Amino acid sequence: MSKNAGTRHTEVIIDNQLLADALYDSVEARDLPGYVDVDASLLLFCREIKRDYTVALSGECADELFGGYPWYFNRDILFEDCFPWSRSQRIRRSILKKGVLPHGEEYVRRRYLDTVGAAPKLPSDSEEDARMREMFYLNFYWFMQCLLERKDRCSMYSGLEVRVPFCDYRLAEYAYNLPWKLKAWGGREKGLVRKAFEGLLPGEIAWRKKSPYPKTHNPLYFEECAKRVRIILEKKNALTELLDKQAVTQIIENPASVKEPWYGQLMKAPQILAYIIELDYWFEKYKVEITEQVW
């Protein structure tokens, strides 16, 4: 790509220790616990870019608008009656004590039904086309909003301004109403975008396999998170009053027990532990207290 465009590319390698350390900065950047190492790595990456540049371009919204995620193409997931990126609350439920968030699943279900119920459809829509309209509505109003907020906060935390051309309202309005067969040109994720840039990009770039960002599979990162969570479990504070310590310890000692992704297509045991780290920092820094309220 660099050779074809005549650009100067810089490779940024993020250390596992720094990635774990950046979990705290990412909480401050967002004022909330977020997407753990996905946020932390983005924050570190933006910090490196800021050394030389003040403005950058990013490709957010292309996946949401043009069908770039695997759940658009996996029919087993496509027609599941739930958020495609959060198909089960089982893992999150397992690390909480019994009685915590008793209506959590009900809340998620209500938000899902409200969203798909608002998705506009045509009487002529096939079953697949009608479901695709619902899927794009879910992605547009939930997933994309979260990613845009994350990108803005993690970049501006380092004074880097990131612009997202795919989110131009004119392109978003146009792409939203394109038929699914056009978006999935050639049966590929973001097929129409690939086809549109076929003559501008090298073939191996335009039609390469999608590579999600990032993949946190390094055992050193897991070990670093596990070490910090063990310290957290020794505390007595608002967070540990909510956690099932035995269940969390089980994840630390047997990460392979987490079979299903916790969020999206990548997050498993390391991200659960990293989220506990972020929660602990958020509770302490923002002096969060939990009170029981009887209605």
C-alpha cells in the first residue's frame, strides 16, 4: 500500500505492559469503563501519531454502513433475535454476585426490541432484506455511535483530531438505503466499497481478507491483567461487593473456560479481567458509591 500510494508509513508496536497501563488513561479519556484494550491500544496509537501530526483520517462507519461485520454474512447469527455483537449476557452475569442487576437481561432485551421495531421496512422486502434493515438500524444507532464516541475521546485525549469521512451525513444517508445485494457486492463484506476502489487500490489491498483490530492474544497481556485483578479481589470496596470472586478467580486460573466471545468477535478472558481493572479504577477515581433504593 505504501509503495502504491507513495506514502511514508510508520510501524507502531505497543508493549503489553504499556497496554495494561493505558487501561487507566482510557477510563479518564472516556470518563467511563469502555472497550478495555481496544480503547487502550487506540489511545496509545493516537499518542504516537500526535508526535508528528495534529489531524488524521479514520475509516469508522464503513463497516456499519456497508456491511463489514461477520454477523451480516453468518445466517446463524443474522436471524438470531438479539444484538449480534452481544448474543449472551451469560459471561457478564457469571462474574456478578446473585441478585446484582436482576433486570439486566430484561433491559438489554427491551432496548433491542425498541430498536428493531423502529427500523423502517418496505412491504416488498424479502425476509432477508427486512432483517438487514433491522441489522443496519442496530449497528447505526448502537455500535457506530459507541465507536465514534470512543474514537473522538481517545484521540482528543492526546490532542489529535480524527475525522471520519465515511460518516459524512450525505454518504450515510445514501448508503443506508442501498439494497443489500449492492452493499455485499461479490458476496464480500463491504463489497461495494471494494468494487468502487478496485482501480485505485492494488488488488491485494482492495480485496484482502478483513483483519479486525486489535487481536489481544499475547499471554503476557493476560498475565499482567490477572496480576492486577488478583490485587483488586483482595480489596473491600463497592466493586468487590458486586463481584463473585470465585467466578473471577476461575477465569484467571482457567481462561480457556471462556468459550464464547464476551463482546464482538474477539473479546474473551483477557478483556473480562481488563474490564474489572477499569471498573475498579473508575469506582475509586470518580468516588462512585452504590446505594440500595426501594421503590
